[in-house]
Amino acid sequence: MSHIIINIFFLSKILHAWYRIMNCYKETEARILEADENLSRKEKENEKRRNQEYIETLLQEQQKAQQETLEKQRKDLEDHYKNLDKDRDEQLKADQAKHKSLVTERFEKDAAQKEIKRYTKEAKKREDQWFGARMWNAGNDYLMLLGLLIILICINSVWVLFHIV
């Protein structure tokens, strides 16, 4: 029986050790699960933080890309407006030159027509004066000839009279 008592004593010691081992195991398991849960929580928080940082980085890159796109569009628009202004100025200068040319041409044409009218009037006036003078001279010439003819007739009549008598 002593053997059984010793066996029971060892068995109780073994059970007690087993019980302590099992408690330790449960405590260790609980600590491992808690550590795992804490680690999972930390990993989740780290993952969440990394995701948040990644999202912020993406948003910053997207904002930067949008800013660059807007800046490029603004520059392109400014260049387009500069080209439009340049084209408009060139067109305006061309239109002004054409208008000036037309006005000058019209002015020169009007001046030429006025000059032609003036010359025509002067020529007509000279012609009228010349014709009037010519007619006057012709009239005077005819009167003179008529006078001479009358004188000749008179002389002839007188001569005939004198010769008849």
C-alpha cells in the first residue's frame, strides 16, 4: 500500500504539476491570444495608418497633377489669347492699311476729278474766251471787210460818176 500511497502522492504531484502546467498553458494561451489580438490590432492600426498615408499621398499626387494640368491649361489659354490678340492686331493693322489705302485712293480720285473739273472749266473758259475773242475778231474782220467793201463801192461809184461825167 505504501506503493499505492507513493503512487497516489506522485500522481497527486503529477496532477498538481499537470494542473499548474494547464493553468500556465491557459494563461500563456490567453497571453498569446491577447498578444495576437494586440498584434492584430496594432497591425490593423498600422495597416489603417499606412492605408491612410497612402490615400493622403495619392490625394497629394492627384492634387499636384490637377494643379499641373490647370497650370498647363492656363498657360495654353494665355498663349491662345496672345495668339488671338496678335492675329487681331495684325488683322486690325491690315484693315487699317486697306482702309487708309482706300481713303487715299478715294481722296486722290476725288482730287483728280476735282482737278479734271477745274482744268475742264478753265479750258472751257479759255475756249469760250478764245471763241468769244475769235468771234469778236471775226466780227470785227467782217465789219472791216464790209466797211472796206462799202468804201470800195463808194470809191467805185465815185469813180464811175466821175468818169461818166
